[in-house]
Amino acid sequence: MRTPLPARSSRAHRSLTVVAVTALVSLGLAACGSSEDDGGEGAETSQTRVFAADNGEITIPADPQRVVATGYAVPVLIEADAELVGISEWSRGLPLMSDEHAATYEELPKVAGETAAATSYEAVAEADPDLIVIGVPQPALVDLDMEKLESIAPVVVIGPTVPDAWKTDSEKQADAAGALEGFEEARDAYTERVEELKAEHADTLDGLAFGHVGAYGDISAGSFHREFAGSWGTNIATDVGVTYTGEVKKKGGGSADVSEYPSIEELPEAFADVDVITYTVGPDGKPSEEVQYVLDSQLWKNLPAVEAGRTLGLRFTEAVTYTSALKTLDALDAALDELR
């Protein structure tokens, strides 16, 4: 069980010894603790530093002791062992968490729901944070009262743009929360496993062109979800040497730069020239209704890759932390073995 940290009000007390320090020394220490260095991002004093976030250059504690995290920052900071006192809900990530991290998630007070709009400002204030890390995409910020949050504690916004941005965003989130050590351990473990799989599957993957069916099609509109390199279902696979061909017909910003929603009639055109088709499945290995819609189509069954038996369901494709992505790598390893 995580031991709750004392509220800042209790930390405000100082010993009589400090009171006895001369006024000159006290003035010098106060100036050191409150002034900002000219060094830009990461510039540090004894108490604060300036951090470059999506919402600007923010002065934050150099060593945060009471952190509230929301959105994509939640699993990152749990795994990095940051000093969390409150989080938003992130149930979508539970299947990817270890038992230990899932227990930490359950124990921590929830100050917001699954969406930015479901933030309880009273709960955030009660958590008494010295730093708030907002990990939601920029469009979702319109659902937040930033002034109210900033009146509680310094706020840094570090949210995703394209799906594979988690690889850089997670480092920034851990850095802001003073938890880089735990983050780097996870990243190093991921990098080591990636290199193992690249070597193991290099001969199999050489010269193969891949396509991917994602989990977010719209059956009512008769569309399917095609993902290219850098998207949710593909970004970890590309790290181990999988080559996804093509690109979106028209970039629309964010995830629309790396995925699109063609009609089901466009399946033959989309995947006629690929050697292997991967598709997203749930943690249990079962496809969603939207993916099953594609798999049941006669157009799918007539694709060259399908007729050749070269289709692979991929689990854990929505990992957004290096620790959870280790599960994705294990699932990829097993899937790619089927191509040997």
C-alpha cells in the first residue's frame, strides 16, 4: 500500500533552528528559491524550475512531492513511481498494467473521470497537489477550466498529437513529475526487447509489405479503419522492423495524419498490394465488432494476403507506456512467428 504523503500545510512548519538563521542568509536563500534561471527548459533553482510544456514555460517544483495526473499521464506516472496523490480514471489501460500497477491505480483517489470534462475541481483541490500534469489532447482542453486548476497548483499540459507521440510525451510527463529514473528503467527494458525482436525476425520481415485494420471503424457508415505507420495499431510493430506501406489520402491533423476510414468497398484497393495484413484484437485475442465486420466481408476473404493465410491479429496495440508496450512486443513476437 502506498503511504499517503502529508498535506503541504503540514510541511509548511519549520524548525526553530531555521528561525535562528540570520536575516541576511535567510534573504539569500529565499532569493535563490524563488528566482528563475535564464537556462530555459529545465532551468533549476533550489526549489523551482522552468518547464517547457504544451501550455508554455511553466514554473514548477524542482522535486514535486504531491502530483495529480490525468489522461495519458496516469499510466506513465504510475509506472515511473511518481509521488501521486490523485489521478483521473484510466480503465482502458488496466488490461495492460501489471498487478502491482493496477493495485496502485485502484488505491489512488480519482479526481476525474475518463474524459477531461469529468474533472472534479473540488477533488483536485482536496488532493492538495504541488503539481498537476494534464495528459489530454489539445482539443480536449476546451473542456477544462484551466484558470481554476492553475489557482490550485502549477499546471503542465503534455498531451498526445499523433498516436505514437506517447514515446516522447511519456518522457516529458515523467520529467515534469521528477520521476525520470523509473521512466528510464522502463524505456531501457523496452529498447532491449525491441533489439532482440528485430534481430530474431529480420529475415522473416525482409521485403514484406504490411497493412493494418484498426479497431475504430464505423459499421453504420459501412467504413473500416485503416492505419498506417505511426498509428495506434502499428507504431510498436514498426519498432521491430515491420513495414506498413502507404499513407492517408488527405492529412487532417492528429490521428488523421496516420489513419483513415474508407468504405468497406475500398478494401481491395487498400490491401491488394500488401503481403501481410495485421488487425487489432482485444486483450483476450478477440476482434471488436468493428473489426469482425471487416473479417466477415467477402471482399476481405478475396484479398491476396487473406487467401495466402497471411493475416495476424495483434493484441495490446494501444499501449502508451514503455512498460505496457512490453506486452505488445511479446504479442508481436508470437504473431510474427506465424510467418516463419
